Amino acid sequence: MPLPSHPAPRWLRPAWLLAGACLALQGQELSVQAGAMRTGDFTQSSYAYEVDYRQEFHRNLAASVSYLNEGHVQGHHRDGSAIQVWGRAPFDHDRFAVGLGVGIYYLYDTRPGPAGGSENVHGTAPIYSASFTGYPADRWFYRAVINRVNPTGEMKVTTATMGFGYWFGRKEKPTPGSLGDAPDEQGQVSGNEVTLYGGQSIVNTWFSPRARAYAAEYRRGLTGHVDWTAYLLYEGDPDIIRRSGLAAQAWAVNSFHGDRFSVGIGLGPYLYIDRKHPVTRSGARAPDLAGLGSLTFSERITEHWIMRLRFDRVTSNNDRDADLFLLGLGYRWPPGGRAGAPPLSI
């Protein structure tokens, strides 16, 4: 049964992601956790993992954008992303913190189709969370998180995960009064950048067919912490689709450590042609439109050359959602990506 929600037009469905990215423009904490999940009726369990990007605005207030994979159970392969607001209580001179979070979870559920094959169900649900964080050393921390995903009329899930993270603040570790401290690149503006990618695509059907994928990207900074990209994408030939097309995305970005590392969250429309699924009755390969939500990390290896990792989620309207994991080598100009940037120290 479809989720009782009213999603936006398909190319706008990931739009909440950009709003969440704006909350994280000066994000301080990036963490990765792994653990287990259990369904609400306690009949099924599986693995779970989460990537969390969190910003403390005040000693007792934070916001986060996260990706949660709920594992595989009978009839469901579900994952999604969440925007949350957190109340937090630091103690023991800020060496530990307890947090309670609430927010909106946008989910993607791959399930068996009623006529065979599989279907992709999209929807929203409330998510409630609790976390415990410890700061044992400079910059590095550990975190345990419990999430409750609570959609109406659908499978309810509880996840418990634990992992490690990195503090991106200016100081070496959070101290009393420094939580929410802005990074040193407040005026960061990206330059021009061309990147070539290779990697893998995975179609979100019940059997997850895979293929090699390739892409080319032009990136340009528009203003502080905002980029625009033109993205030429070939998703490979994973048997059931053969899509390729062009996407335009807006990005919320931030850089750290003298512009050596950066992180960004982007979204936009993806105009594609699927050579295995003609749209018109005459069999012509007419273009179609999907939403493209993306996450990227980059490392500057010289003044001009960068390595960039990119994750893409294609949100389709025909049960052919796909994930892409791509690694690329890029060339950036002017050096450093912003006026007055210092040369890279290696």
C-alpha cells in the first residue's frame, strides 16, 4: 500500500535536501555509524548504517542532515535521508553530550511489485532520535544513535548504531563556549572546476542490477557557499535500463582546513533518455525527467588538481530509482578556488 503522503512533483522531491544543506553550511561534525535495525512488531531484524552531518548553533541546540540505510527485511529494502533539529545537553566540561532529535525522513522503499518485478515507493515520515557523543581526543569523537522511523500505515523501524566522527571547527576540539564556532572559510567561493568520473550504478529493484557508470561535471561558484554544476551522466547498462542525460544542480558547499577539504549537498532536475524504455507509443526515445540529489567530498591535492567522491540518487517516476558511486579527478582554476586563497601546503 503506498505511503499516505502527497509528494511534490518528481523533479522537486529531493528539494527538502537543499533546505537541510543550508542548515549545515557551517557544519561542524561528520560521523559514520553502523549497527542493527528491528521492525516495530519485533518480527524482523537486519543491519543498519548512517552518515550524519551535524551543526551546533548553541550549546543546547543543533541541526543535522543524515542518510540512513535500514537494511533488507522481507518485502522491504528501505533507506532515506532526514533533516532534524536537536536539543543537546553537554556535561563533564563538554567531554560528553546527550541529544534528542526530531525531524522529517524522506524514504525510498524498494519492494516486490503486485504484478511481479519490483516497485519504488517514495514518501515522508517523522523520525525521532537520541544520541550520546563522547570527545576523547582532539577533533575525533564517537557517537551512538537510536532512531525511530514512524510512518503512518507502513513499516515502523528502530535502528541502533555506533561509530566515529570528525570535528571541523577552528579549534582542535570543542570546548565550553566554542560549540557552533564558524569555520575559518566563511567567505569561501568555489572557482571553476572540470571533473571526470568513473564508478558504479545500482538500480533500486529487488535484485539490484549493477553496471559501470561515467560522468563529466563543470562546477562554478555563484556566491559564498553556493555552487552550480552542469553534469553529463551515463548510468551504464545494468540490463533493465540504459539511461544517459544532463543534469543541472544547485549546491550548498563548505570547505575546511585552508580549502583543502570540501563537502557539498546538491539537487536539481535530470533530463535523460532511457534506450531500453521508449516513452512514446511510436517507440521513439523521448526524453524524460527525474530528480537528482547528490552528496560530494573533495580533497585538493595540488593548487589545481583535486580528487572528488560523489554519491547520486536518481528519483524516477517509473520504479527505476538508482544510486551511483563515482570517483573523479578534477582540474580547478583559479588556484585554490577563491580569490586570495593561500597556496596548498603539502
